[in-house]
Amino acid sequence: MAKNMQPVAKRCKALGISPTVMGYNKKNTNRNPGGQMRKKKSEYAIQMNEKQKVKFVYGILEKQFRMYYEKASQMSGKTGENLLTTIERRMDNVIYRLGFAMTRREARQLVNHGHFTVNGQKVDIPSYLVRVGDVIEVRDNSRSSAAFKRLTAEDAPMVTVPQWLERDKTALKGTVVKMPAREDIDMPIEEHLIVELYSK
């Protein structure tokens, strides 16, 4: 399986996003301190940067991202919003959003290792798209691991769960209560630039 192994802090700086968007609170880089003093970007470069930003944050490679775009363009409504809300429904992102992992990279690994079920069935595909009513749970034989025990402890990290999800901390369970909306995506993205790029 292809994986994006780019250094997080370095890539975040290049794309102009905060490492906190990726789930990293203390990552930073001091390389190339004058790196922002570059010539004005072309329209194509700005559009490409926006696409690369979304791909990097969600950990998606080009072929799969293109597939999401084609799917979004065939749906009713705005293509850009459809694209983002579809990607937001990915299993690895849902695990991250529910606070079962500190980063999307960690969430992807946990899903790959088969630690979760959806409606009682094991799901080990990070790109699996959840639907309204789906119940995501940590598998019984995974609950004893240190990674999940800390989530139910008194000093467990605080998690801000988006409105389209519900989280039961003690049961290590989450429910999809509605489809994600554009306003549920808190990362600064100008999705119309991605649509313009693919429309050329």
C-alpha cells in the first residue's frame, strides 16, 4: 500500500498550514527561515497548492483524490463542497475526529490493524466511507491495549467532536448522526480553486 511519508513540519510550512491541523501541537521547523520570501505564485500554482494541502492533511494520494473529485462532480450541489464532505467521511478521518487517535496518520494505522468495527463488522480499510446511522466501536480484544485504555482514564485528552458525530467516551463508541456539512470542516480550504484546477 502506498503511503505519504513526507516530514510533517516541513510539508506544513511549504503548504502554509499549521501542524495543529494535522494533530501535531509541538511540531515546527527552523529550516529555510526566509522561505516565505518567494516570487508571486501563478494562478496554477495557487490552485495546485490548495489541492496538495487537502491531499496532505487527509493522507490521500493523487489517484484516489481524483476518484473522489469525479464522484463529487456527479453529485448534486457544489462540487467543491461535495469533495470535502466525502473525504471527511473516510474511516481514518472519523477515527481521528472521534478522538480515538491523536493524528490521522495514527488513525490510518489503527484502522489498518483492524482495531475497529462498523455496525459490528470489522473494517480495516482507511478509505471506507461511513454513512448516517453507522456505529463505530473499538473491538473488544483491542480495548485492553494501552492506546485505548488512556482514552477512558480520568486524565484522558479532551476531544472536540464535530456536530455530525456523537462520541460515547466510556464505551469507546461513536455514531454518525448526520452527513458532515461544509462548516464542519475547520481547516481553511478554498475548494473552488481545486474545482478550477480539475476543470481545465
